[in-house]
Amino acid sequence: MNRMPYDDPSAPAELVADCRAADGALSVQEQATIDRALTREAPSIRFEDFPSGLPKRDVDMLAAARHLARSLNL
């Protein structure tokens, strides 16, 4: 049994053509935004790089419970 690792019956040439068509449909401004996002440095995940000593927000428990219940459609 020869199964593909993904569910996409399209041929590679067709996928390449789709990508080129999508790329061609982007405006210059959209392409510039994408280019900037791709070349931007990733944010740090180091503990030392996060600000410390910031005050914590006050959480209204009733409002938080209400928000959670609404999100869960209760």
C-alpha cells in the first residue's frame, strides 16, 4: 500500500503553478509586508529579555467567569 503522507491528490507541478498564481496575485504592498515579516528577527524566548517588576493586572473574577461561560456557550 503506497499512501501519501498528506491528503493532497494534486501533482507537484500543479501545486507549483498554484503557488506562482497566488504570488502573482499579491499587490506590491502585500508582498513588501510579507518580505518584512520573513526577514524580521524572531522574538526572544530568554527569561532575561522579558521586563520584570511590572504590576499585575487586577482580575475581576466575576467578569472572567462570565467571559469563560460566554466562550463555552453556557
